[in-house]
Amino acid sequence: MPLVEVAFTFKVAGAPKGKRKIEDFSFAGRMAVQIADPTDAEAPVALRRHRGKPGDPASPAPHDYRFFDGRLFSPYLVGHDEDAGTPLAATEMMQVVRAGNGGNRNPLYDGTDSLFRRAPLKEGDEIRRTMKIDRSWEDEVAAEIARRAHDLILVDGMVYRHFPGIEPIYVIVPDAEWTYDEGVILTATVKTVPVARYADDPAEIDVRRNFRVDQLPEALVACSAASDRFKDWDADDPASFVHVVGEFVEVLDPSVLTFRPSQGPRLLKFARSLVADHADGLAEKPVGFMVAYAGLRDALNLGAGAAEVAPLVRAFADQLDRTCGRDASKVSHILGEVDAFELSPQDEPSASPAVRAA
């Protein structure tokens, strides 16, 4: 496990000798971190993300996901577009890290100096010895660098990185429209994105559009429904679907896949939107509608889970279907959301990836 010396810059707020006013200064610091360097056997390739047609010399090289110490690691990519970037070599990273340069070629330090970007003072050591320090960010920056080092490994001369939600999944992106009443994608593309894409809002997960990478046949079935340009495909022949699935993921070790999609957050968010959208004019509605609305509203206010809310949403749709001037497509949409939840692999508590034991 190599020991790497890291040069960094940190902010200090304090009053120089002979002054009372607190000022900001930028000082230079150094620390040593260890980065794991497992062998190819110790960090085997578990997933291979192909870009283009697998085996085609004209296609970009695939990205390998390695599994080490209970975690998944992907190549650390650099470039203006990280998804289309080039893998970072360990030798290049070492040079950049030792020099203390910022930018995305320094995975240990990129962005840690965002609070204070000025170059360190040449006379910083003398000022630091004599000034009255009000606050120093040295420990915070050092802790962040140490955390980042823990999330890196070096294998075969290349840099790999782990981050929460690193596991790739498929998402069907409609090119034309998604019809909620029938749940049919007219024409679409299958994108490959990390689970982290949904970290801020798990309710964006939809089991009708999001699939684990070992569910490629299911994704192809959903994508090919009513699509004239995507009829004849074979899940075992990437050439038959590469024009729709731009980044096919080859699963070499299924045990590393921990993502468990949940429709629960989406149903709860949808139910809250129903309550908000139908709050006005409630007194003019039939009694049955008011009772169904109140039951759904009260359950949400009490923090009911999706499994408890689902039948209440269905009852609400039933009452909405009986009201004067009903919108049949709206009712169908509501029932479709409940059906999707009831058919989903799991309902609680969220769409977050499960923790996998090492």
C-alpha cells in the first residue's frame, strides 16, 4: 500500500502580529495518506460497461468496475465530460498530487480549496507562528483528503474510485412520450446511469423505467413495446440492441449488484400531489369523495407507509371516477401508479442501494 505525500492549501482566519482585525490567509500544508493497491486477483472485474458494440475495435474501450474490500470501484475519469473522459493513470495522479495542483486530475484535492483559492503566502510560516488564529480549516481539508484516499485504489497502474451509489443501472428515456394510461413507451433509448443519480430524490425511481443491469431482458421488453425501430433483439447478442442500449453492462459477478428498486417513494410523492391538487372545492364534492380524500390526507399526515397508502389511493381513484365531469385518463393514471407499486419488487423503505457485506 503506497504512502503518498499530498500537498494542499487551506484557509486560516486570524489577526497578524500587531493587528486586531481578523483577516483570511491561505497557507500551504502537507500530509501523507495510504492508497490501497490490490492485485488484479484481489480486485477482480465484476462489471464491464461497454461503450458501443462490444469487441468492435472502432468502439471506445469499455470501463471495468472492480470489487475490492466489499465495495465497487469504477475508473477515475478525467475530461470536460466525466462520463466520456479518459481513465487516470496512477503515475500521472502521483505527480499532480505531490505538486498540490487542483483540477480533476487530482482526486484527493479537487474542490477542497473552494472556500479560499488564493495561492499560499510565501511568508506563511512566519505569519503563522506570530498571528493569533481565530479559525483554521487545515483539519477539515486534511480529513477530506484522507476520506478521498480511502475511496481510491490503484490496480494495474490505473486509478479507481468508489462513491455512494456507484452501481450502474438502466433507465429508459422516452424519445417521444410516455402514455400513463397504457404504460407504453412509443420509442425510447436505454441509458446507463449510476444509482447516485437518484440520491437527492428516490421518488424519481420508477420500476417501469429503471432496471438493474442484470435485468437487461426486462428493460429491452419495456423499451421495445410499440417501437417500430426496435423489434428484433436478442439479449445475448449486443449487436442486436446496441443502437438502443448505448452502454451495455456485462455482468461478470452478479453478487456485487445491491440496488433494489422501490416504487414506495414515488407512490408517496404522487399521493401527496393528489391531496394538494384536489384541496380546492372539496366542499362541493360528493360525500364519498370527501371521505376518500380525508382518509388519504390523514394517512399521509400521520406518516403512513406506501403499503398503507396504496389502497387509499385506489379508493380515491374510485371516488374520482364517480364524480361529475370525471377525467377518465386521470383516473387511469392514478390506478397505473398504484398498479406499478403493487407489482414492484419491494415497497419499503426507499430506493437506496442495500449495504453489501464484505
